[in-house]
Amino acid sequence: MAKEKSEKQMVSVEDRTMCEATQQMLTKARRDGVILDLDRGYDMKPCPIGAESACCKHCYMGPCRINPRDPYKKVGVCGATIDTIMARNFARNVAAGSASHNDHGRHILELFRGIIDGKIKDFSIDDVQKLENVAKSIGIDVEGKEVKEVATELCDELEKTFSNVDGEMPFTKRAPKATQELWRKEGVMPRGAMLEIMEMMSRTHIGCDQDYNNLMKQITRTALADGWGGSMVATELSDIMFGTPSPTVAEVNMGVLKEDHVNVIVHGHEPAMFEGMLAAVNDSFFIEEAKAKGAKGINLVGMCCSGAEMMSRHGVPHAGNFGSTEAIIVTGAVDAMVVDIQCIKQGVAAVAKCYDTCMITTNPRAKIEGATHIEFDDHDPRKCTDEVLTKAIARYATRKMPIEIPKQVQKGVHGFTHEYIEYMLGGTFRGSYSPLNDNIINGRIRGVAGVVGCTNPKVKQDSVHVALVKELIKNDVLVLQTGCSQIALAKAGLLVPEAAPLAGPGLAEVCETVGMPPVLGLGSCVDNTRILIAASAMVSAGGLGNSIADLPVAGCAPEWMSEKALAIGHYFVTSGVYTVFGVGFPSIKGTKFHDLMFDGLEKQGYGKWGVAKDPIEIAQMMIAHIDKKRKQLGIDKARERTLVDMSDRRELAS
């Protein structure tokens, strides 16, 4: 690692992150001569042409660079216009993002099939009720059938998510009927993920599809194949196998590390590996081994998205989001950083080497140069987890680095799901989204916002997430969260019922009555599908229109950075949700492709894209859209609280 950095280049740690624990570790890293991603992000100046997607490198006649300030002045060597170039670039981003989620979902489906077939012994079906509910939601009759029979039928049906070459993806049946009809009318109903992604990559090859409108149709199919395909498969089957989360109190931030324990961090996105680690650290053999080396025990901690899943299901402590994955190594207290797939920075391995931390990769799809690879096998999880613990305990016994653990720890309520929201509002026998809709109709709740996604070192870590959500809840907007955004708000103390006074009077009243926070954490980034299902349930409950596009809802990824985020954003837009991205966006304002995304899609009946950097501006954009939808529904006038029956709902819907 580089050992020197001039004072001129140094930016105060307070300007790099609002997380006090990460500030402390960034200060220590600078003192130790170790450069972290937060400083690399400040030093790396993005290509201004690439940032606006005005560069085409899909063949070697170029790469061709178009001037973003005068985008129609010239075309690429092959004649590609700026609109074709931007559409191709966006298409490949969405294809990669959809591929990553569908690859994850396909692995979860294979795990599920292995359990059903009896080939995998260490995992089982945990939530039979959810198994039956999911099966029924896509038309499988469960009456009088054994668990294995229902599971087999569900598995066979969900296999079509990936392998279909015609027909429709199974989970698209869960979308509102009007939304499904729009997809069919526009010719964007997704078939099979493998087909959609393959066709998207083929269309964007040099000399193939060169009409940005036609490319947009395939972009939409590919994105929908993520949200209503692989991501939804991963979430629903993970719940069935490992347990559907319900609200649980968990601790967040670097203070969850323990100096007198063997600290093992699991970071990534595959729940099976983390579940295997949870079983292993509770094995009395390893607990005694740790004690024999002078430790009081083994402390298992999560980071990023698999950490959010385990926090939601089991209350496992969470050390921080994507922006802190290098910084936490600087504590010197991490004995093993164990990773699988997605959002793993290569720089973590270099920082781990500086602090003598065991950096261990476990997935054959994501090896890192310089890291130790111990492959995880669903059929024999302990072979991997036991070797990991052996190395972590040995590292504890030979610690050489000084330990400095930030003291910050915040408690929050995590583990909300679309099922629990229904139960929370109506109880076991009267569970329904009607109370939520009623409170939107009567104006206590203005609308609902999904605030999700990554952190990005281009901006001060967590700051846009926190300021945005505070502004939304202050204006009576209920906020649903997933991924790194959820961890940012947990550190800020907004995922507890005691945060209700920070909300506007209407939302605060609802929160205090129900006993819930104004910000609900739903899990990892793949669990954005919980928001899709909740939105569909709002439509089904009545009174707020016939499609997701009618709802007074909006979405945002304030500090996005990955291709997955673009795929997620587009499946929300084309499901009907106005979606605003912070940081920036890979398109040029004033071009035909940009106008299609930021205006034309809404005219076709979808949602639309938005972009802004300032959190208050983003909040105002989202609130304005929610108010527009309220006006279209005829619920924009302040009104006394009244009971709304089904005839009233039908009248409003019409």
C-alpha cells in the first residue's frame, strides 16, 4: 500500500463520511499509511465522457467518443448516434445487473431442489406456510398435498424463470392485472432470464439493434426478468428455507466487534454460506478452541447484504454497509473477513494484508488475487466453515496489530416483510393492506417511498440517504428500505419506534398507534422484491387505482454505484414507480434517449426516471410525484377520517 499522501490531497474525514466509526478508522488508516476506498474515490477523477455515457467501446473501430455538450454533432465510426450509444451502454449495464441477480436466484433454486431431493442435508424447509402461500400465488393447488409434493411443483414452476424460451415468467402473475396487461400490450413481458440477457447482449453487438426505442423494449424485458424473476425467486425461496423474517432488534456499527473474542465477518450476498457459518460458530468444539487460545468466544458479524439478511432473520449484529468494508479491517480486530459474491471490493484484500487479517473467498464465481480461497459447498458446508474458523482462531492467537474498535453501536428494528406489514396492520385473522390504504386516502400518510441501494465514495458516505429519509418522513411519507441504505439509517437511529416524533403529525400518529418505526427495514438489495409485492398488495386492497403506476409511491437510490442498481431502478420504473437516482446518471439531458427514460416511459403507462444530487431536492421531487398521484386519485383534499368500504374503494379506483 502507498505510504504517503500530501496534505494538499487530504480531505477531512468528516467530508468523506458521516459515520463516526468510519471517520475514526479512516483517520487511523491515514496515520498507518494505508489508503482506503474513501480516499481513492476522492482522488479518482471520473472520465467526463464516460460518466454521461457518450463513449462507445463495443467494437475496435473505436472506442468512439461523442462530445456530451454537442451530442448530435457527430456519430461513431459505424454511424451510431448518441441515442444508440447510450441505449447500448444502458442495456449492457442492465443485462449485467440482471445477470448477477438471476445467477444468485438460480443458485438459491438449485439449493432448494437439493433439499427437496434429499441431496442436501444441512438445510431444510423452515417455513411451510410461506411455501404454500407462494405456490398458491402462481396458481399451484396445495390442498391435500404433502410438503415435498408442493415444494417439487413450486421448484419445477420456478425453473421456468431461467429456462423459458417463450411464455411468461411465473412470478409476473403476482403483479396487478393492469400492470400485466401493459407489459403484454407493449411486448415487454419477460420470458426466461437466460433468454432475455442473451438477447440483450446480442442486440447490443456492433451492427445489430440500432433503434433506441426498440432497444428499450428489450432493456425493459431484461430488467423485469430481474425484479419479477431471479431476485424474487431468491427472496421467496430463502424465506422458505431459512425462515421468513419478522421484526427483531439488532445492533449495527463497528462497536459490535469485541476485542476479547475471535471476530469473524461475513460479507456478500449468499445466505447459505452465512447460515452455515452461524451453525459452525455455535459448535461447542470451536467455542472451546477459541477459549483455549485466550478468547472469550467467537463473535459472528455481518456486513453489506448477506449481513442484512442474517440481521433480519436471526438478529446477527451488523458492522456496516458497503462504504465501511475496508475501514473495519483497520480496527485490527477482524480475524477473518469471509466473502462470497457481489459488492466485494478487491481493495479489501490489500487492506487485510496490511492488518494481518485472514481474507477468505468462498465462491468459485468471485475469487480475489491475494486472498485465500476456501470453497463453500452446499452439500458439505462444514468443510468450508470449519477451515475458516480454524484460521480465524489461529489469527486471534497470534494477533500482532494494535486494536482500536470504535464504540459506536446503534440498535434498530429490522426484519419487516410484505407479509409482516399485512399482519401488523390487521392481525392474524384480519391481515390486510386496507388500513395502510385507508391512512393514505385520509391523508395521515401522504404516500410510500422505497429508499434503497449502495453507498458511493463520490459523495459523503450515508449523508444523502439520511438527509433524504428525514425529509420524507417529516412530510408524512412512510419509508421502506433495503440494502446499504437500511444500514445508513439504522446508524442514524431511525429504525426504532422512538423515531416517530421525527415524522410529520399524520405518519407519527400511525407509527405511535401501531408501535412501528417511520422507516421499515426489509433486508438486502435482492429483497427489493418485497417492495414490489407490497405495492401489488396495495393495489389489490383497493382504493388506490388499478396498477402500480397509479399508486402515490416513489423510489430512490441516493448513492447508487453498481449495474445491479440500474437493473433494479429500471424494473421499478417499468413496474410503474417513479424512481430518482442520486450521484448522477449515464445519459445526456436533451437527447432523445434521455427524454424517453425521463418522460416518454411515463406516457406509455410506466413510471419514469429522475435524477438529482441534493437530498432535499430529491425529496421534493418524490413528494411532488406522490402529490400528483394523490390528485389523480381524487384524494388530494384534506378530509376527516372516515371508514371506507369496498363500494367506496371501487368508486375511487374507477
